Amino acid sequence: MRAIRVETLAATILLTEAPEPKVRDRQTGEIARDAVSGEALMTIGVVYIEDGESSLIKVTVPEGGVADGLTLGAPVALPGLVARPWESVFNGQQRHGIAFRAAAVTPAAFPASMGATA
């Protein structure tokens, strides 16, 4: 399926879960790897806030794209963020969703409008 680019310029993205290895097979503990580069993949949790609405999402990032200095609750940037619809059948039940992937996760700053106090 086609990946859809996600424009993040107008959004505030806050880190809610620290990076951890993405597990490909829970029974064996095998870590997921990028199909092209072979690099280990990590997952992070973020809250994506835009136009007064928010969503909690998991994002997959290559291990080399995880920047130092990430702090829970702090704003982050997700360059190259894409959304990819998926569907599968598990135990006879149809499942579907959206998988998010970014080239990196780096510290960012709060937008000026969020930092203002009255």
C-alpha cells in the first residue's frame, strides 16, 4: 500500500513513551529490522496535537534516527513522518489500522503560542 506523507508544521508533538526496540516476533523476542538497510527499528509513543485535537500514536523510527536528549513530555520533531494503512487477518478476524513511520525523532521546541502565559 502507498505511504501518505504527514505534514507536521502546524502540529505540536510530545513524547509520551521512550524509544524501545520494536519486536517482530513476541515468542522469540526477535527485533524488527528495516527491510532495506537491515537497521534495528525502535518504537516511540507521542501525542500529536493539531487544531485543538489530539491523538496518541506509536511511531516506528530506525535506531540511528533516535536523537540523544529526548525527554518524556517534551516536544519532538518527526522528520519524514508517513502514515501507511494496513490490514490483516488474525485468528480469523479482519484487523486494520494505520502504521506511522518517521526517518528520525529529535528534540524540538514548543510553538510560541503554547509557551505564552496570561
